[in-house]
Amino acid sequence: MTKEMAKITECDVTDCAYNKHNSCHTMAITVGGPEECPHCDTYVVSAHSGGIPDMKAGVGACKVSSCSHNDSLECNAGMIKVGWHQNHPDCKTFHAR
């Protein structure tokens, strides 16, 4: 069985080392945090750029069991967006069960 990873189509967190032109360039992110607030656990601020320039990131794991897109810690959304919520980056595609 082959499963496609949910892709990140937009990331507004421009100070992240993996962000270039509102796009995430790591292999995959992990979504975690408290159940009601799905953080991007891969967010990192660095003086150096990270990731792979030609790669578009996906969701490698989702630890937010209250999300309707979560199935056995995998994201079943067709795509996700990441953006700021208060003082941290969140999965903006989160939808509570």
C-alpha cells in the first residue's frame, strides 16, 4: 500500500530556517503541541538556511489526535497550511473532530 504524504502548500512563518518564499523546504514536519493548538514542531530559527531547496515539505507525523485529519498519527488532509497563531506556528488546516 502506498500513501501520499500531505503536502504543505503554504507557510507564512518566514523566520523559520526551512522557509523560503512562503514555502517549506524540509523533507517533512511534525505537527504536535496541545490538542487544541497544533504546533509545527519542526519550526526552528537559525542564522543558516535549512532544508533542500527543490523539495516541498509534507507532514511526516501528526501528534494531534483531536484533529479530524489524523488517522493513526498520519495526516489525511490533501494539503495543509502553516501560519502564526499567537507566538508560534500552527497547522492552519486543523479541524477538530
